[in-house]
Amino acid sequence: MKKPKFRVRKISPKKIFVHLALAAAMALFNFALPKREPVAFALYYAALSAGFDPFLAGGEYLLSSLVSFSWGAALSCAVQVAFLTLVYALYRRFARRVGFERIIYAALCQLPFIFLFPHSGYAVFPVMPVLQKTVLAVFLLVLCMLFEGGLNALLFRAFRCRLSSGRIAEICLMCVFAGLGLLGALPVPVYGAIALWCMLFAVVLLKNASALPAAIVLSLPLAIATNSALPVAAFAILSSAALLFIPYGRITSSLAVTTLAVGAEALNGLYLKSPLEIALTLVSCILPAIVVISVPEKCYAKLNRSLLFYRERTLPRIAINRNRRAVGERLYEASALFREIETAFELDDSPVDGRNRLKEKLTGTLCKDCPRRARCEKAGVFYGMDKLIAVGKAKGRVNLIDLPQDVASNCTNSAGLMFALNKLLAQYRRTLADVEAAREGRRLLAEQAHGVSEILKDIALEQSEEFTFSGGERALSNAFAAAGLIATEIFLYGEGSNFTANVTLAETVETKKVLSIAGRALNVPLSLAEKIPLNAGMACYVLKRKANFDAAFGVASRPKDGQFASGDTHSVLKIDERRFLVALSDGMGSGDNAREVSDRTLSLFESFYKAKMPSDTVLTTVNRLISFSSEERFACLDLAAVNLDTGCADIVKIGSPAAYLLSGEELRVLEGESLPIGMLDAVHPATLRVTMKENDFLLFTSDGITSAYGSTSDFIAYLSALRPLNPQSLAEDILSDALKRYGGSAEDDMTVVAVKLMKTA
């Protein structure tokens, strides 16, 4: 016969720790009241309600009753344990959950306390001991209901979700009774040391005003035991001092609290006590600081991360990234759609060959009823017609000298042949022009579809990239709190140039103050990207990482004498938070017509660049749109897209005079060779890239300025001698000098655009 196998239940270390802590707490709670009344029963009841094993919890409660050193107290507790263990065992046996009736069971358990627990009564109450125990039984029953919620929150909700104020109050009440138990079981200096350590630990861990209520809770047992409010005031002062010095480190904060505690004990008559009491008191003031200082900083950081109050909000961030991915996928699908549209427009791009069609029309009409048709076919006249048609297509029309020999010698209607062919060639040219216009329109639409596809693809890639979220909410919250500002919400995300901080503050807070506090707390230079008004006088401050550079602009312009409008147009456009576009367009000629084409050119470039369309597509598209004009209108262009993070400037020059980069005492000439926009079907712009540094000047001029100087060398010599301080004075000085060289009159439209790059503060 095989021996039965017994299964050994493994108990986790966490469960062992919880039961040991419960047993210790029950023992302490029985020291809370002067007569060793079983306050631990409330904790025992709460443990049963929380799902603890009734046998283990009953045994721990029974052991805690031994602190009263009374057989009557042990008997009273034994009857309570026997009753509740039987009740909960039966409920477990029948797989039922104990409901509201557990309050009735708790009330019935007070009967053994009333009739069996030894109690001589309190002299302050001139009533019978049994009546006093009845009042205490009601008090214990109330504690049962309060401890039930507090223990449940402490075991299953703390550090996992945000607790309600009622649950926090119940936990604080349990802490007060634990403190009273410590005072009843140990000397006062021991509890003082424990309470002081807890207060310092809360300050170092939280680093905000939340540590002040914790200090007051720790002081309540002393206040109750001494029947004085002085401990509450003392702990409030000590915690305030600790919070005051915590920005300088936990060592400084701990030493400050220790000094104040020793000073308070000295004022309270420490020198009148015995040497042993003096030593215990000093140890109780110094030891907490030593323990707090000796704990490694990484332990505090780990504990801090476990607190829900400071835990990063992951759900909103996950939702943001999910939405970004969804938007990115939709945009990528839209990009693919426009790519298909581009392909569709490019399908029919074969050249039109009308030679065979022209030959068919000639032979089908002119030669159809001719009696010599068969003879002409044998003599190779139709082959000669191919030559005649090829010449006509090349020249546009034919005449007698274009007739091939075999056609002239055999065809009896040469004049009619040439007349009919010239008529067909005229129709062919009109058809060819219509086909070419349609083809050009398809090309333009294909290029636009390509540009839109590229834009959507870039946005899709940008949106699909998940945000990396930054920590630092706590540091920022503490910084605002130290400045007397309450930030109700803080949300940080991104890194590098994409770093963004969203802070909800009162709408009346100065932007400069917000930027200063946030910049110091995060060690990141910030600028205000947007201020969004909210309800109840609050606003959301959207802070972005400040670019490394800022820019200042200067413009000086004068139209040609006799004209009210200048044909030169300039533009400064903010593409996004970190890039800007500066451009100068010079329309051919002067006056309103030149200004119209100049304005149109710049407006097109601004719109395309702001939409972030690829540069190649922008140039060809603008050129074709300008070329579609019924009149011959051309424009020269200088354009620069500047990155404020790197100082990198992408420069495009189309038919314009040289541009210049003034860097300290060095002058760099930026030039290229290309025709103006709209002059030919295809523009080949001059493009170059330069890196601007702090205090560099980028200079664009129209040909009205450069023409005032005898040569380019003279203009370069003049610029090299300048030492400009700001772009506006530079532009005005150049315009003034050019006018002097013209003799005071403007012989052409004259415009100077200057840009200075500066380091941000």
C-alpha cells in the first residue's frame, strides 16, 4: 500500500512579512489604551474582512492578548477568536462571502469583552465598570468599521491608485493608534526618535508640503499622551524647517532638524534630567538624522517612483502614440493615393506622330478618284509623299521647291496636292498645340500630385514616430511650488528640439516668470509656443525648447523715380518654430506690372515652402505657373531657408545679383548663374548651403542697388569696409550710398534685405 503524499503549501516571503507586521501591530494596538483594552480586535476584524486566513489571524490576535498579562483578557479574546473563526470557516465551507452581517458578528463579539475582560474602570467616569466597558465596546465597534477601510486601502490600493481623502484619514487613524501603542510599550524618547525619523523620511521622499500633514499625524500620539498641543506645534515647526532646507540636500535638512530638536529639548529643561535621560534624549534627536543620511539616494529614488502621486501618466501617453500611429497610417495611405494619381497623369506621354494620318487623308481625298492612282503607286509617288509630309512638318508648310522629283514628274495635280497638304499641316499644328497644352497640364498635375504625396509621406513618417516621454514632472512641480505657484497639471514629452512642456497655471502668471522657473528646473532653455486659455482663470502654457539662434531683419526700399509701386518684393516667413524663410523677388521692369509678377512669384514660393513641398517640385511648378502667363513676365529671386538650431541656410538664386554673407571682417560672395523664372520651360536654379554663425549678416540686393556701383568689385569693397551692428541700419546705409552714386535719383527699383543671426539669451 502506497503512502499518501502530502502537499506542502509554500508561503511567499511577502505573505510572511504581512502576517508578522499584522501580529506586531495587534500587540502595539493593545498598548494604546491605559487599561490594555483589546483595540487589536478592530484590526483583527479588518484582517478577516480583507480576506486573511481566519485561523492565522485568530492566532495572531490571541497572542496579542498576552500583553495584558491577564487570564481574563486571554479568555475574552479566546471566546472572540473561537466565534469568528467558526463563522468564517462555515462561510468558506459553503463558498459564501460574508456580507453586511459581519457587523452583527463583530457586535456579538463585544459580549465576551463586556462580561469577561477584567476592567476596574476609570475614576473620571463615576459609573459602573460594566457600563464603561459597554461604552468602550461601542467605541471598538466604530474602530472596526474605520480600520476595515484603512487596512484594505493600505494593503490593496496604496501605491497602486490614488486614495480618497476618507481612506487616507482611516490610515492616519491607524497610525495614531500605533503611535499610542508605541508610547505605551516603550519610553517616550524611543517613540520620539521613531517619529522624528518618519518625519525626516517623508520630507526627503516627498520634498513638498505633503510631508507637513504626515508630521502632524506623527505628533498626535504625543499630544494625546501629554494632553498638550505643544508636540503638534513642535513637529510642524521641525517639518517646515526640513522642507526649507531640503533643496540644499538631505544632509543639510537632517542636520537642521537635529539642531532644532536638541535646542527645543534644551529649552524644555533637558539639563535638569539625569545623565541617562539626557543621553537617551540626545540619541533620539541625533540617530534619526544618521539613519536618514546613511540610506543611499537610489533607494529614495526607487521608493519615489513607486508613489502614484509622482508616477508618470502612461495611459494618456499611450493614447497619444496610438493616435499618432493611426494618423500616420492614414496619411501614408493618402500619400500612396496621390502617387497613383501622379502615375496616371504620366501614362500618356508619348509623342504625337501625325505623318501616317496626314498621308492617309491626302491619299484618301485627293488621290481617291484620280485615274493615275495605280500608276502613281507603281512609280513610287506615295513614297515621295512621305518625304514631302516630313518636310512640311519640319517647316510648317510646303511650296514647289519642296516637291520630290518622283512626285513632281508623275502627279498631274501638284498645286492641289500642296494646297491640301498645307491645309492639313495647319490643322495638325493646331492639334499639336492642343495636345502639348494638355500634356503640359498633365505634367503640372503630376508634379503637384508628386509634391502632395511627398508632403503627406513626410507628415506620415513624422506622425508615426512615437514620442519619447520625459521625466521631470516632479522637479517642475516642486520648482513652481517653491516660487509660490500651483501647477495643477504638468505633462512633458519629447526630447531634443521636439521637447515640449505643458503646464497649467493661473492665467495671470507672467510668461517671463514661467519660462525662468521651468528653464532652471529642467535645465533646458525654453520659449513660449502657445498660451491656451482654460476655464476658471487658468491657462495652459505650452513651452518648447528654445532654438540656439534668433534672427533680426532689416529692409530698405525705394521705387524707381516716377513710379508709385516698386517691382521688388521681399518676404519674411516663419515656416515653423525652428525655421524661417527670407526672400527678395525682382520683377522685370518696374511699376505695377513688375510688382504683380514679383508678388505672385513670392506668394507661390511662400505657400509651397510653408506646405513643406520638396524644393525641386517647388521650383519647376512655380516656373511653369509663371510661364503660363499670356505676357512675357519674368522674375529674379533670392531665397534662403534658415535653420535656427544649426544656423544652416539653404539658398536659392534664380537670375539675381550676387548675395553676400558678412561674418566679422570676412565677406563671402554667394552667386550663381541661371535665367529668371518664367523665361524658359525649365529653370535650373543655383542652390548652395552656408552655415551662419553668431552675428553673421546675410544680404540680398536687387539689381537696382548693384547697378549703382561701377563694378562688382566696387560694391564688394564698399561692403568690406562696413562694420554693421544691426540689419536695419545696414540696409539703410547701403540704400543711401547707392542713391548717392546715382546722384540722388533712383534709376531703378532699389531694395536691400538684411538678416542678422544672434545667439538666444
